[in-house]
Amino acid sequence: MRNLKASLSILFVITGIASGEVARAGTLSLDGDWNFLADPAAKLTLNDLASAANVRPTRVPSSWQQQFTDLRDYAGVAWYWRSATVEALSSEQVALLRFGAVDYRADVYVNGQKAGSHDGGYLPFEFDVTSLLRAGENQIAVRVVDASARLKEVEGIKYDEIPHGKQNWYVETSGLWQSVSLEIRPRMHLRFVHISAGMDGKFKIQAAVQNVTVDLPIAETLRLKASMTDPDGKEVWSGAAELKRDQSNYEIAGSIANPRLWWTHNPALHKLHVYLPTGDAQDYRFGFRTFETRGGKFYLNGYVIYLRAPLDQDFYPDTIYTPSSYEYLKKEMQQAKALGFNMMRCHIKVPDPRYLEAADEVGLLVWYEIPNWDKLTEDAKRRGRETLAGMVERDWNHPSLVVVSVINESWGADLKNPNDSSQRDWLKTAYQEAKKTVPGWLVVDNSACCDNFHMATDIADFHQYNAIPDNAADFDRFVEDMARRPGWLFSPFNDGAPRGDEPLVLSEFGNWGLPRLEPDKPWWFERPFGYEQKITLPAGVEQRFSDYGLNSLFASYNDLADATQAHQIRALKFEIESIRLRPQLEGYVITEFTDLNWEANGVLDMWRRPKSYATELARLQQDDVLIARAERRNLTAGEKGQASIAFSHYSREALDGARVVWVIEGTEIKGSLPLPAVSTGGVANVGLAEFIAPAVASPTRRVLRARLTQGNQIRAETYLEFFFYPKKVLDLPPPVSFHDPSGRLRRLVNDMRARNYLEPTGKESFPVLIASTFDDRVKQALEQGGRVILLTADKQTIAPGLEIVPRAGSFLDGNWISSYLWIRKDQEPFKSIGFETLPGFEVQSVAPRAVVQGLKPEDYGDVLSGIFYGWIHSGVGTLVQAKAGKGKLLICTYSLGTTYGTDPYGTYLLDALVRYIVAGPTPRLEIPL
């Protein structure tokens, strides 16, 4: 390939003491075309580049994984180079070669001489290249070295010990992934400026000046000067500090009266202009705001605030780690705001600085995190400290930024060793050091999950994932337990330091909703998580859609995707309302903001398209939320039903005279309740919406809709689905007998006898046996032509390769990679109770606790109900019919043994199974006995 050179002329000269405008014009972007060459053998030298083969053009900023499909998994050494033409510098100028971020090690050369070396993949660095530049053409080269999850060590860089975040989950990032520039500045120039500004109008400016000199030919005292303008551009303050020889750091304090504060609903941004007598000047946007915690609550500018955030992995569909533009970032922040979020949790990544600029402007708080390493060593500790220090230096002025985490889910630290407290001690010390490094920010030591915990923290947060509705009760119990501030939030070794007033936040929960797809699939479609976990592989989803018989239930994959998104919002609604019911919890983080490659739990898809429920999610995520809950959603006509109504109040609205009015749509049932007094930051128990379940001709879904009204205004609203069933007396149902060696059907026997199920007489053509175990007695009944309903959640083998497997304790529970229960809703035995192909809370009480594994694609005509996971993987049955001997077998893993007679759905389903086993069609699937 032709050896390409990117050439650029810098057509300006800065002499003497330049004005601020001219100094800013001295920043020249080196983004654009560079030469690139991978060096797997790591043998190339700088002198080899001019004659090297296989040189390719690349665009900066970008990673080589983004640019080159054949290097998607490449780690090791690569070279970048380009030329730049400059005119001669004056003696009062310096040239600074600045990199926004290079992952991971960068050795930088100018005109064959080494300018410097930098380790670290996320933060800016610069080298003074004044002495290396010459008038005319200059050659700039960068040798990049990066390790990966596959190539663990390269030239002493150990992947396990460097901050890398979740690159190994999705795709690695290597190279010049942020902007590069050449800055021609006065020799004495600003290195950085920080401003801290509170709601009281007081502020402190801290400025670091490089190459301080007081020998310039100016008569007056030399000063560092600063001025401040309000959001309308009006100057509201100015001040100065005297420059002193050999002093680099300066501080100016001041105040303004009644500043316009930075709020999430009104993000007022001021501008700070700082300049030196050499003409070097910089502008910084900032906001007056105070973010703090008191008594277990968060406060923004003195007012309580409920945190609502998505987990944002900050990856992009085409550009991976590098956002395509500021406008792109701003638009996605506006989308987040429109969905009701007031915070972004940028997950174990230091984002592009434009990310924080967009959050400042749009009005979103930001919680971000040090990218994780995998193994805690002295090098890992040092790199963590250096990364946090660099984050602070770069990002201090952003009013959006309020929380930083040290580690996540104890990744990179072993906190659980009962015989070694050293890593727990390190975490506690790291928290204390971070508090000194970031005064005014909140610090989370370890965003905890599962069996790990906190040591010392400003926020007591935790993660919990559950399949909903399958494990909705587990989620509710977890939230209730967390609201009690349990001991498991902190170290069980009595070496933690809980204060007792840390705000409680459920900082990860969520569920999947598959995206709609276009015919042309993206590059990541062939890539599962961790290279081996095939359950996460998107590729082949349309074939599996056909193989698992889902094409007989949905017109297309996209129709199925829509159904999974409806399932997702049903789950999110339950979870958000469960959290908001507990006044002790002060915020939550939904996993996640966008789908990311194989991970489909975003509220936007990978391409930033809102999922189908955007309007409903936005209604859920408000300062004031009305909540309706019911212990029982399935009711038989004539039964007493009720919904408890609660109100979570975090707005500043006065709600005098407000009432909750409710109605069950499609009926005459309605009522109203007065809103009791509730202070901002509290939850009010409004009362019960009580009713008698209406008479219905067939199982019917009805929606209870509730609105909080004040005069003619609707302040909040919610809904709750109920399912009503006719009273049904069975006339001469088929006789049934029971075989229950496991003892799990004891209650069922009495309940079915009470509903007129008689013992068989022995004269039946198709005797029905309900069994809890597939054993010789069952096989004998099948051999003789019997009809067997196997009700079980116990592990057992039905035939070689065909097994019943409990869901608990493995991915089959659907808690992480979401599970989707499906039914053939237009066919028996579900025809009368098939409300949705992917059922909702009508099945909560009877949700299958086991699955039938080992089914082949050709068997799916006899799968009457099943479950798939994520991208239609691991298809399993929950109701499977089969021929066996001369008889017929229904394998049912629904929880019907304990719900029959009390839960109408379970009762209807088992009655339907008895009818179906007698009169249903003959299965094609045959099980050998």
C-alpha cells in the first residue's frame, strides 16, 4: 500500500505578548489523517517507518479497533505518524503537543527525538516540544502499546493491573482515541484553572501557571487576572492575583450576590475568563451549585432531590469509545432528560470531556467512576490514584459532576478474604484519600453487589437484578430489606466504617428488551460477551426465531422485539415503583441507558432510538410519582379486591386539596381518596381503592387507572392491571388420580376434590394421573394408555437428553440475561387465559420454577409454552406434550400444585390441562419409555 503522509501548514506567527484571541488561535488541531502501522512483532523503529510496507491511513481520534475490522481484537504495538509544517517560534513561545487520551502507553517522537512517554488510557497529557520543532516540516510519531483481555501482558503493561473498564465486555480500545493538538502559547501560560462555586455565591479560583517570570518589559505589577460573566454575558465580577517569581499556584477568592444557580431544570452556566500579561488566556464554563447529603437524603442547592439515573457505558455504535460530536452527546443527554432522568452514571470509564460539557449544558448530574483493573497490586493502586488525580485536574469545573466511585462490585479487589484484611484496609484508605482529593464531591468506595459490600462510603448503594414478573417477590423483599439499612451493606468482618446516614441507592437493576433490527447487521453481531458465553450472541437470532417456533407466534422478529420491550417496561414499572414506595431509598440507577452490542437492556437501543415505551417511562420518572400496588391481581368475580395507593413526593409543589381519583376502565367501579399531608422527600400512604371484582363472561383484563388531581390539573398518574375470572363450577370434570412420592401435591389433592374432581372408577377410556415424579408408576400408566400430567420443579430425567432442570442458581433464573416466558395464547390450553404471548403479572403466582431442557427445533410444535433468554437463546419448555407408550404426557413446570384453588389463573390453567390431556390432539414428539 502507498505510504500516505498527512501534511498541514500552520500559517500564523505569534510574537511578543499576544492578545488572548491570538493565543487561542494558536491551538492547532492535529485531528484527521494519520499514517498507521500495526507492529505485532514489536521490532519496528522510528527509522523503519518511511520505508515500511502495509501502511494504512487512519483517522484520529479513533481506536484501531474502530478503524480496522482485522484489528478488532489486536493488542500489542502500533505506530501513528504524520507531518506538520510550522513557522519559526519566537523566544517567548512554547509549543505543546497535547493528546486528549491514548490507550495505553504512548511514546512520542518529534523529528526523530523522543518528546516523552505516557502511561494511562483515559486522560490528557502534553509534552513541551519547543526545542524539537524546526521551521518548516516536522515529523510527529507515536508508538502505542496496549494489552488486552486476550494478550495479558505487552512490554511490561499487565492488563489485569491497568485501568481498562469494561472494554473486555464489549470491544477493546487502543490508540489515539481522543483529539491531538499542537498549541503555540506564550512561555508563561496557564496550566489549569479550577473554580469552586457554591449556592451562596462564594467562589475560589485556583490557577496553576507554567514558567512564571516577572521580567517582562511591562511597567506595572504583573498580575493574573480573572473576570466572570453571568449566563447573559454580563460581567459580574473581576479580580487579580500578583504574580511572583518561582510561584506556580495562585488562589483568588470572591463572591457575587444572588447568583443564578445551576439546577437540573435550569442549568445556568457562568463563564470564567482568566488571562496572563503574556496574552495567554482561557475561558471556563462553570455553575454555582451545592450538592450534598444530610440525614440520608441528597440536596441540590438546599432542596432535596431524588436521583434517577441510567447506567451509561458510554460506548457508541460506530465509533466505540469516541463520541462522534458534541452535538451527538448533547442530543443523547436531552433524550435522557426527556425520559425523566436527572443524572447519568457513567460506568467505569472516564468519558470524553465533551460528555461532561453536554451534561453541564443540558442539566444532568453525573456520577462517574475510575475504570477498573482486575488485580490489586501496588502498580494497580498507583495507577488508580493517578487516574483519579487526573480526573480531578481535567474535570473539576463541571457543575454536573457530583459523585465518583473508586471500584465497582469489588472488581480488582478481594474484599471477602476472612484471613486477609489488607485489601479491605486499602479500600477504606482509598476512600479517605479520595475525599481529600475531591472535596465537595461524594465518594463511593465500592458500588456493591451480590456478596461484596462497602467499607466506608458517602452513598450506601447496592445492585440487584431479578426477572420480572417471575421473581418480582424476590425484588420486593430485597428492596424492603435494603430500606431497613441492613448490616450486609457493609463489611461483615467488623472493619467497616458505616456512619448510618449515607443515602441508600439501588444503583443497578434492569431487564432486557430486544431492539428492532435492519436487514444489514452491525459488526458486533458476531461477538458474544467474553468470547465464549454464547447465550449473549446476537448472530443467528432470526434463525433461532424460526427454530424455536416463535415464527408461529409473531409475524416477524421485529414484532417479537416489540413484545420484549413491552415486557421490559412492565418490569421497570414494577421495580421503579417498588423503590419509590420506600422513603428510605433516595435514588436508583437503571441498567442501562442504551443497548450495547450484545447487551440489550437499554432504554434506548444502540443507535439511540427510544424503545417503544418512552412516554410511559418518562411518566414514571418524575419528582412526584403515584403508585398503585395489589397483592392479588387475579380475582374471581364477586371477590373483594383492593389496590393500595401511595404517593412519592419530591417536587416543591404545594398540593393542598389534592385528591386521588381512580376508576377500573370498562366498568362502573370508581372512587376517590384525599391526599394526606406529605412533606417533600416523603411517601404518603393515600389509602385503599377497594372494590368487588365484577362479573365477567370469560377471563378479562381490566386496568385500574389512578390520577392525582388538584383542581383541573393532573399532578401524577398511574395504572395497575387486574385480571377478572368468572365463577366457575365444574360439571363432571374428568376423574383424576394422584401419584405424589415427593409429597409436593398434598394440598392439590384436597383442592381438586373440592372442585368436583372424582377418583377414577377404573372404567375410563383415558384415565388421568397427576404426578410429581417421573418414575416407574408413571411409565406404567403411560404404557397402558393413560394420560399423565407431570407437575414438577424437581430435577429429573424424562428420557436421554430430555431433562427437567430447576431455574434457581443458574442463568435459567433469567435474572441477568432476561428470560421471556411465552405461551400459545390462541390455542388450548391457554386460549381462555391467553392475555399476551409474553405473559405479564397474571402468571406471577404460577411462574415456572423449572424448565424442560433438551428439546430440538423439530419438537417445538409440541411445546405449548416455553422460555427463551436474551437473543432467543437456550430455548426451553415449560409445558410440553408428548406421546409415551400408548399414552400421552404433559410435562408442566408451572407452579400449580400450591396455587390451584386460590389463584384463579393457576386454577383455570390446571383445569384446562386436565381437559386438554383427555381431548387434545395427539403430539408428534415421542418419548421412549
